[in-house]
Amino acid sequence: MDMATLRTYGKSPFKIVVVHGGPGAIGEVAPVARKLSTNRGVLEPMHTAMSVDGQIDELKEILEKNADLPATLIGHSWGAWLCFLVAAKYPDLVSKLILVASGPFEEKYARGIQKTRMSNLSDDQREEFESIVSILDDPFSKNKDESFARLGELISIADSYDRIPPTQEEIDDARKTRPSHAVYDAVWPQAAAMRHDGKLLQLGEDIECPVLAIHGDHDPHPGEGVRVPLSRIVKDFRFILLERCGHEPWMERQARKQFFQILETEFT
């Protein structure tokens, strides 16, 4: 197992863990971790394992070695699924689960994501998007991480409603990390297969802690794909829909304040 890099914010006790998406979108949730650490300790792991099980083990190890347990897990996108899996497998480690812009838990809700995403891009951006996908699909292509990073930028544009520009601190954070296409290429097919065969959703029956899902109403990943399946599976489940918000609430001009207010309420 590859040990994940770990960033710490604030001071002990470290009872909040913020988990990035992707898989392989290393460091993307740094702005959330920093904002929440004003008066508390926050951990931001960057997962590098090349399998779903490996990433579960990474997060478990980080929690056991560094967090004051049980901890609140805040997962974004794929990170929401990863936190969901850890909470199901190791319920004693998790006191609360917050799913931010999670991917849908049933495949039928995911079918329109790419069409919606592409419709939000300009002609030039769509052309660049398709060109990058071709590069990433080519087994002989080199420097895929650079192409993967640029694809992530285009996806962020497509998935946003009213995105604010990053601060200099956020730009500096991004320069310290590099998204990993190899991690994505290894982990995502396994995760998608778990959704396809229903195993992902079924694991919700093993989650004992409260679960809150926060979702933007303009996120191409449909909120109904989170709300409907989890409402019938998870024992203690709530869903909040943010208006005028895309896939990254902390970067949305019109939803950012409400997003952090909701999180603060969960910690009091």
C-alpha cells in the first residue's frame, strides 16, 4: 500500500478529515480544509493507492494514526464515495459523514452527466476536451498528468455555476500538488463497477453514523442520484440542495457562504 501524503491544518484535536475527489484530484479540497481550521484541527489526506481497497486502507490508516476518533469525514465527489466506503467498513472510526457533490449512487442517474457537462463548454473548449481525452486514452502518450490537470480545469469550468477565481494561496497550493491520471485510471473503473452491480449502494446499510449530503442545483452530477438512493438505504440521512451552485460549492460565488455556514452548524 502506498502511504498517502497528509496535510494538517489548525491544532489538535484533529476530528475533521476532508477528502479530495478524482480519483487522483490530489489537493483540490485544500481551501475547504484551511477555511474549517480557523478554530479546529483538520486533516487533508492525498490518496495515492492504485485500487479502491487500497484507498480505503490508506484513509483507515490515516484516521487511526492522526485523527482524534471518531472523526467527521467530509468527502468531495469521489471522496464522498471513499468516505462512504470507510464509514461502512469501519463504523467505529466515523462520527459523522458529509458528502459534498457526491457522484450518483445508481448508474441510471449518471447517464446524462457528460452531455450536460459538454453543453456548458464553448466550441473551443469542447474541442480541447475531446483532444485531451484522446491523449489520455492513448497508451503511448507521455506526460499524462499535465493533460489530466488541464482536463480537470475544463471540467471545473463545465461543472460551475458562478465560479470565483482562486486566491493566490489556492494557486500556490495547486502548484504543490499534481493530479494523478494513473491513480484515476486504476481506481475509477473499480469504483464504477461497484456502482454498476449495486455493491456501492448496498454498503449504505452498514453505515451507523448520521449522513448529510450537500449538493449544488447546477451540478451536472444530479442530486437526485444521491438523495433518492440514500434516502431508502441509510438509517440517518439528510439532504441539502444549494441554489445557484455547481460541483465545488466552496468556489461558488453565490453558494460559498451558505456552504460553510452549513458545515459550521454540523460542528457545533
